[in-house]
Amino acid sequence: MAKVIMVQGTMSNAGKSLIAAGLCRIFKQDGYRVAPFKSQNMALNSFITEEGLEMGRAQVMQAEAAGIRPLVCMNPILLKPTNHTGSQVIVNGEVLGNMSAKDYFAYKTQLIPDIKKAFRKLEEMADIIVIEGAGSPAEINLRENDIVNMGMAEMVDAPVLLAGDIDRGGVFAQLLGTLSLLTEEEKSRVKGLLINKFRGDKSILDPGIEILEEKGKVPVVGVIPYMDLSIEDEDSLTERFEKKEADWIDIAVIRYPRISNFTDFHVFEQMKGVSVRYVTSVSELQHPDLIFLPGSKNTMGDLKWMRQNGLEAAIKKMAELVPVCGICGGYQMLGNVIADPYEVEEGGTISGIGLLPLETILEQEKTRCQIKGTIGTQKGIFQSLSGKEFTGYEIHMGKTRYRDGTECKETMISDEKAQVYGSYVHGIFDQGSIAAEVVEALAIKKGITLEDLEFSDYQQFKETQYDKLADTLRIYLDMEAIYGMLREAKLED
């Protein structure tokens, strides 16, 4: 039987994902087979496994930290918001359908057998399973039929670490308030409290910790400092969206309301002299060296949003001087037409931006696959990408074709002026020197030279970040106490 421990938080973005990843790394370093698990994830950043199944990228990141390949059983339920009140529901990596929040709330207990089956698969391969909760266990309106926080903890009899975010202020109220809203049985599962993202002298915090432990009757087993790490974070609350300063090479990513898989651009953030800014208006766009149109969970809706706020017109004008690159949904937007005959998104047909000679028909079946190969011949500013090996994955609704009806199967396509590019491949910039080649081409065009541009191995860079995370947690967590909390899972039929 695998041993389990669960990380829950007082709110979204309290640091659950990173703490869970750090524990995965520590247990791996200590010689255990470890695997992450999150019964239900709500995210627009998703990943396709080797089996062609879809899962949340948070558990992919945690699997990387654990040193194992990502499996869909680590995240059996994925909710991808399509609007303010509904989501696409993905179960065991495949689309179940679209549901309103109310309908899903009534339906979700029917997925408990899927959660248990996925968990059992992990038990067969792991000594320790690190479970992540979602949001907060104190959301008492969602307590009934809970399958991701205390309901999940009860399902496998997991001890719980409860993390609060001191950087936002009110951490003592967060932790005590959460404990006070739990039932006695739920509170008994909380074996340790964590104060996360602390800046300053811990001795100033100690009097508050004493009162917290006295009132909460739960020990504080870690005060974790604010860490400067480059690791994927929760997509809805990422601090990446707040960066607005331009560097020598300035990359602008259009941040639509339903932006997805912006992890495609993380590799550029690691390069010295390169800025990645997420922009939502023409005034924020300014004068970038490269514009990316990222993936979208609602391509037609997000294109209409750009059309209404003027970003579409600005991008069309700037494309005469600045390279524009669309990935997945952004690639579809760059064409002439997007048709939705099956009402996959909004139905009907709309004109695209018109920068690539293509049209897209949205289809009912989702394309999901990993892909690798070499980039075909490219012209213009990014011609050095020709013949470069890549790996990545495709995840999209619909097929894109030329005007004569021939399906477009190229890895990357460009317009006649070789200034506008498009691709369905997520992660295409992550391998080898592809990202560095892009930045170097932009630097040459700008007439500047960037030092230390070579970014040899993005995957190796991520490994160093996981080690840094684990090293920090070892210092600031009571790992002896945490090892003492590990409990054998008791999953019943």
C-alpha cells in the first residue's frame, strides 16, 4: 500500500502546487518512488500524454519533479472553462462534454469510481503519493459531495498539510478561519500548518505562530520563504501576467480572456535580455519585436474580443514590420475563415485576421497527440529554424486547410512575406536551440548582440529549479514531522 500525504490551501494560489512538487522532489531524492495526484483540476494549461490523453500541466510539472513520466491517472478529472458559468469536462484524458457549473456540481459524484480507479493505478507504481487539493476546503457551499479537498482526503484517509499565503496578508486569519469552518472530523485530518511566501525576519513572526498554534490546536511545521523560481504556476493567478517592462528583445503575448497553454513561452523568460509581456490592450502592446497569439479555449470568442478592443487591427498593421506567430488557437485566428458547423464553440462562421491563406473548420472530435520531427523549410526572419528537430504535442478542435481544400500538415507555415507564422505544436520552442534561434534572429534584425544567449537545455534548467525548490523546503519544513505524518492509503470500494 502506498503512503499518502495531502497539501491543501486556504485559497487558490496559496502555493499548493509548488509545495506538492517540492515534496515529490524530496521524496524522490530520498530514494522513494513518488507520484503526484489531483482528483480534479480546473485549468486551461493542459498537456497530452504519450497515450494521447489530456491532463492538467500542474501534475505534469509535479511528475517532472518526481522524476517520472506524466500519466493521466495523476489527474483523472480536468475542467477547462469555456465561459464564466461552464466548462469542458475531461475524464481520464478524454472529453466527456460541456457542462454548466450547476450541472457538474450535481453530476460529479458519479466520477468517484474514476477517481478511485486512477488512484489505484498510482498505488501500483508508487511508495508515496502526494495529493494536491483545489481552492480551499473552507468553501462550505461546495462541501456537499466534495471530491477534491476533504472529500478526497477522506476517500484515502490522507493526513493534510494546510498552507496559507502570508504575502497577501492576513495569514493567521486565513489559517484559523479555515480551521474554524471545518467539521471536527475534517479538522482532525489537518496535521500541520504551513505559512508560505514569507519575507523578512522569522523572529518577528514567532509570537503570532504561538497564538496560531494555541488557538488552532495544530502545529506549524514550516515557514517557507518567498522563492525566486521559474516553475509553472497556477494558470489563472500567475504573476507572469503582471510583468510589463520591456527588455532588449521584447516579446508580446496576447492575453485573451480564455488564453490557454501559455507555458509555450516560458522558455523565453529564462533568456537574459528577453522580456515576455502579456498584453490585453492596444496601449499595452507598445512596440514589441515579436507578437505571439497563443492557444485559446474559445478561438472564435477570443478573436471577437480582439476585434472589439482594437488589438486585431493593431496586429494586422504591425505585421508589416514585426513578425507575428500564432500557436494552436492563435494559428487558427491568423487564417481567413473559422467555421463552426457543429457549434463546438459559438457556431456559425467568422472571418479570421487574414494574415495566412488558410481556413479552419472546428470539428467535434479533439486532436490529441504527441509529435516530434523536424521543422520544414522556413523563409524570412526565422529561416534558421529550417531542419531543427522539435518535440511537442497537439491539442485542438478542428482542422486547418488551404483555400483549395488541401489539409495543411506542415509543422510551421508562413505567409508569402515570411513575416507571419503559425503552428499547431505546443512546446515547439522547448527543445534544443529553437528558442535561442528565434531570439538571435530578432536581435540581428534589431542590430544588437545579446550575451549568453545560448540556452542549451530547457529541460535541464527545469531540473535545477526542482532541486532548488526541494533544497529550500528541506531547510524550512520540519521534514521529520512530515515523514511522521505519512499514512497508508485506505481506499475502499
